[in-house]
Amino acid sequence: MNESLALFPTVNAMLNGTAAVLLFIGRGQIRRGERERHKRTMIAAFVTSSLFLVSYLTHHYLRTSVYGLGPTPFPRQGAWRTVYLSILLSHSILAAVIVPMVLVTLARGLRGRYERHRVVARWTYPLWMYVSITGVVIYLMLYQIFRA
């Protein structure tokens, strides 16, 4: 197996963590009325999350289609497995839901439709933050804490 395949999970976790930090900073900026800084920061969060998605899909494709490995199994049984699978399930569902929400939120903000932007951003922010943070938690549980 290609050794560079092993780098993907760490890179993906770093991208998720960076997105979470940018989201946090962006929220603070808009609360202080720093609209232009907020705009740049949120675009950076979007780009970072987009890079994550490309990297994640590439990793998944290589593992399954090129190397025939399938998903990385969680190496434990019992309560920790239940916790891990619960986090993974909620993360996966919300990751699919958040993509169109982020696109709508971003489009409304860039078009200057601020009132409509705020309405959807109130839902997008916490879900996007949850997906970004749980992405890091999943990495830590799978590749660091409970590594096989």
C-alpha cells in the first residue's frame, strides 16, 4: 500500500480543526461588526472545508477502489464502539445536510442579502461547527486514542 495514504487522516483532521477555528473567529468578527473580516474568514472556512471534502473523498476512493481496503474499522468493542459509532453516524448525516446549507448561507452573504443570510446562518453555524469538531474527534478516536 502507498505510504502517503496514511497521511490523509491527519491532513483531514487538520483541515476540520482549521475550519472550526475559522468558524469561531468568523462568528466573533460578525458579532463585533467586522463585516469584511467576517466575509474573508468565512470564505477561508469554506475553502478549508472544501479542501477537506476533496481530500476525504480522495482518501476513501484510494482505500476502497485502488487498494481494496474499505473503511478503517474501529478497533474496540463495547461502550467505546457505541460512542464512536454514535458520533460517526451523527457526523455523517449532518455532513451531508450541511453542504447545501453552507452554499446557501455563503451565497446569501456574498449577494448582500444579509437578513436572509442571518436566518440560515443561525442554523448553519452550529451544524458546521459540530461537523468540523466531530471530524477531529473521530480522527482522534480512530487513529490516536484507540489505534489498533
